Amino acid sequence: MKVVKFGGTSLATAVQIRKAVEIIQGDDQRQAVVLSAPGKRNSQDIKITDLLINSYKEKTTGQDYKTTFSKIRSRFVELVDLLKVSVDIEAELNIIEQKIDAGTTLDYVESRGEYLNSLIISQVLGAEFIDAADVVRLTEDGRVDPQSYNLISDRIKQVKGRFVVPGFFGTGPDGEVKSFSRGGSDITGAIVARGVNADVYENWTDVSGILQADPRIVAEAQAVPEITYAEVRELASCGASVFHEEAISPVRDAGIPINIKNTNAPSDSGTMIVSTRATDQQPVVGVSGKKPYRILNAEKFMLNRYPELPGQIKAALKQKNLFAEFDMKGFDTLAMLVDSSDDFDTAEIGTFIAANTDVDDCSFGLSVALVGIVGAGLPGQTGLLGRMLNALDENGIEVRSISYGGSKMTALITVNLENYEQTLKVLVAQMQS
């Protein structure tokens, strides 16, 4: 069995929905279907989920939410009409509107886009609709409750043929609808895949797999044929929006591969996310980055005797609503990358840290960008990192620091902020050479 999940862009219009239906019906193994709410139809459009959230906020702040809700209503009425299904969508929408009036929760309201879309598309497919609230359980803090797997396994024993489960929500410990974080339909797909012990979890999006770098910066970035769960996590930690991190755990634990595919180019192979892979032909899978940071340089004689010092500095920064995400240690020095998305007075913060920690001295340096070079083959390829760094030097890009991330498969470098985009382009060119 294959579990297929379609994202909001893949389901934004009746035309897109028909493409998804054709893909599902084109393979008899695609028996379990997980769906998102309709996404944007164009760059000026608003996602259904955002309209639902806006309706809730308008109601709770005493504003008239009816105009916003009417946009939701007209969108779903149009879909039912164009797809020629018999769902009593007006009645369903009336129930949601009544609950908003009665003061229901945000979790309930924001989950209704997936619920309604799944009701509609299950009829198009002639598939059984299974409410996620009946089979997906969430903990109080919004994580997956493992009992979900057994609930799904037991429920599908009663199903003949395909079934559709709305993504993004389940039931919390209090028995009420509880939603995942945004993008949570990916998590539902993983839960269903684990529950049915799927052979593969197909995640259909608007790109043909995971790309080597952000295509908005590196237009030449190519799809990666194969990548491990660990490499996806490493890329995400360095800033890449590759795949919802919480959607990896259920399938990773069961060894179920994830295939990222493109609804608009279904014949493309996409990217397979797997447990392990051969690295000889593809040692590095991608580069990603975060910015802007300011480098905090702290000095302490015999630093190794003060293991509590990094924690002291981070606590002082937190008091000023600042956060250090990465740190690098020398013998008597400590460098931290402090998020500088919001500007701050470096002299004032430096003085505060000196007064509230055991540092001998501290100061802020340049604004930089952090770039991660990720690949399971990185440690075994002698000279590979050196060649990539040499290419940066040849292009006039000065590397400010080099270190390893949480594992040897990630090399972290910092470059001047103005060199960020060129750094990604040079590194991808090296990957493709």
C-alpha cells in the first residue's frame, strides 16, 4: 500500500484537484489519501486556512467576520459545483459558522479547510471518508500520541478500497479537536503511513523533490535523487524548508521511505528520503543557510575550567530577548552567533553580558550569514570540503569561520552577509561539477 498526501497548492483549484485524482487513480496501490486545505490559486490569493484563522480572530476581537467567512463559503461552494459532487457543503459551512458564533476554539476553526476538502474529494474518488478526529490522537503539547497508529490500523480493517483522511488535526486529551503546527498535514500523512505499515509515503507538492538549495537564490539547483532522514534534519537545522521535521519520526522509526513528488510533473522521479544511502556518487546533498547573525566573541582564561559559561552568556542574552544558536570554542575564546534579525545596541549588550557572567571580555563582531554544507559522504571524501572552500576563495568570498554541526555530515561556515547568495551559488556549482 502507498499513502499519498497532497499539499494545499496541489489542491488549490478544481483543475489541480482533478490532477491529484488522476494521480491517485493511476496506481491501485495508492489506497490511503491524506489531504490539505485548498492553498493559494495565485500570488494575490489567500489560503483557506488563513481565511479561517482571520474569521476566528475577527470574531474573538468583536469584529464582523461574516465578510471573511463568505469568501470561504464561496470557494467551497464553487469547488462542489465544478467537481459535481453531492456534498451538502452549505450545511457543513453553516455548522462551522454556528460554532464560531458560539465561541469554539481556534484549533477547530483552522482545521476545517482540511475537513471540508477531504469530504469533497473523497466523493470525487468514490473513497471512504475517515475523520482524523476519530483516528489521530495528539498530546497536550501537540505531538503525536502513538496510540494513533493502532487506531488507524484497526479502522482500515473495516474499509474496502480507498479511504481519505483530512490532514493537520486530530483529537487532544480533552476530547476536542486539536491541530498540529502549520504544515501539519505532512505529519498526518506520516501517521497514516505508520498505521497502515505502508511500503512508501508519497508526498505530493509543487516541486519535483528536495532541491540542492533555495531555488529563489540558486535557479540552477537540481532535485536530489536520494537523501537520508538524518540529512533532511541537518538541512532543516541550517535553515532549509525541506520537509516538516515532525513528519519524519513516525516513518523513520518504521523504515518507511518518503517520496517527494510534483503534482504538476507526476512522471518526475522526485526525491526518496531513506534510512541510508550510497554516498560515492553524491557525497553532498545540499546547502542551506540562516541570516543575519552578529558574532559574539567572549574571552575567558582557561575556558575549559568554566563549562557553565556558555549557559551564563545565553541566559544573559535571553534577558535581552536575544538568542545564540551556534557556538564555537577555542582554548580561551568562545564565539557565538547571535540572531540579529532585529537590530540591537551591541555595546550595551556587551556591557550587560560582562556584568552578568564570568567572562574576562566580550564584544560583537561583523554581521554574517551561516551556511551549512550537508552530506553523509562529507567525512569520507578527502579534500571535498577543501575544494569547496577553495572555490569560494577564488570567487573573492572570505570564510570567517569553519566548524562542524551536530554531526560530521554538516560543515558550518560563516561568510559576510553581502556574500550569502553568491556563496550558495558557488557551492551548488561545485556540487554539480
